[in-house]
Amino acid sequence: MIKKLYLIGIGPGDPKYLTLEAKDLLDRLNLFLIPEKKGKKEELTKKRTEIIKFVKGDKPFQCVYLSFPERERGINYKEKVIEWRKKKGEILKETLLKLEEDEAGFLIWGDPTLYDGHIDIVKDVAREIGISFEVIPGISSFQVLGAKLQVSLTDLSTPLTFHTPRTLRKIKNIEHPVIVFLDNYETFNLYKNQDLEIFWGAYVGQEEEIFVFGELSEKTDKIKTLRKNLKEKKGYLMEIYLLKPLKKNE
Ligand SMILES: C[S@@+](CC[C@H](N)C(=O)[O-])C[C@H]1O[C@@H](n2cnc3c(N)ncnc32)[C@H](O)[C@@H]1O
């Protein structure tokens, strides 16, 4: 049975963004747990396996693909997420109890602490079956976005907040920088009449990365068209953006 599980942040999709700590662990461990993405997102499962292969070269390793259910949609979002996480926890628990190795790595996209429920799921499972776990930080897409577009995410004495559309749309006026994850709703559209800059990126850090940046009012339509085309072409879209109040006369 697994006695120790490592939640390894693997960065935004290219091995060059692995930390040395993550790389050493991928090299040392023989067994990896990978959530299985189905359909158009299958490529995301492959990318995780390719990252392990990149580190291990010809060395053998084993991957166990976890077939987690999709989250049910419903009015009560929080309840649905809790239910979903419980189901995932059950699947993880069964898998960990069955495996014969002592240690395994669980590959987490980007950084495990951001918009990813696996720390909480693993915490509960680990307590229940008496195993230990460790979290290895990873580089997140928002960091690569800032670096590639040469933009500071924070302004002088301003906070920086992280949002998904659910929380972003509650904000009327954007007065300090915000990073937006998981926006399937083009929520930036709500703010196109405010003096804001947008720094938008898709598949950031990967070969196919693409960026659009500039005044939000001028870039909204371009981003909308691009989103549509990329979704059609690739089948799924991974996008992240920063909105910042526009600095005038600087
Ligand atoms: C479930 S969240 C997980 C975030 C992850 N823990 C991280 O640190 O990036 C997935 C969302 O992260 C963002 N994301 C992750 N990788 C990305 C990438 N390479 N390019 C653009 N956005 C990315 C997208 O908003 C995507 O829908």
C-alpha cells in the first residue's frame, strides 16, 4: 500500500517549467497517478505523461490513470463541488489501498495550491487511511503570462487578487490588478467600458501559446474571435488573463 504520496506541481505544460525539486522527484519515483482527461482534453493526460518521460528518459515507470467523474452541474455550486470531491476521494482511496509500492507521485497541473481541489481531497484520504503526503510547488500559468508579456502583476501598493468568473462578476469596478482563471464566459466583456489593460494568454508556456494584450476596449473583439477559433481548432481552451487599471500619462 502507498505510504507516502507526493502532490507534484508540474507547471503549465512544458518540462522546462519544472522546478528542480519536482524534476528530482519525477526522476526518483517509479509510480505516478494521473487524472485521466477524456475526449478533447485527452491531450492534457498525454502532456503529463510526456513530462515524466522527458525527465526519466529510458528508465521504466508506471502510470495509474484515475478515472474521476465530471462535476455535475447544478444550482448549488458549492454542494456539487463537495459531492464531486468526495467521489474523487473514494476513487483515490481505493487506488492507494490497492497499490503495492510505498510511494507515488500525483501530477498536478501548474501549482497545486491554485484552483485545484486535490490538496483537500488528499488531506482527507490521507487522514482516513493513515498515510502521509507532501506538496511540491509548481510554476503557474499566471507567472509565465506575466514574464512573457513583461508585465508586473502588482502595481505600487496595490493588492493582486485571483478570480474565477463566479467571483469576478461580483466586482463592479476593477480598481486593482486581477488574475482570472477558468473563464469560459468571456467575463472581461463586462468591463470593456472601463479604463483597463488586458494581458491574455492561451496555452501559456506551451508550443502553441498565443497572447493578446493592450487596452481592453480595443482587444475585446479580437480575444472573442480568437477564443472561438482556438476552441474549434483544438477542442479545448486553456486561457488566463490579467486585468489592470490603465496607467495614464506615464
Ligand atoms: C483547474 S485550474 C488549475 C490551475 C493550476 N493549478 C495552475 O496553477 O495553473 C485550470 C485553469 O488554469 C489556467 N491554466 C492552466 N494552465 C494554463 C496554461 N498553460 N495556459 C493558460 N491557462 C492555463 C486556465 O484558466 C485553466 O482553465
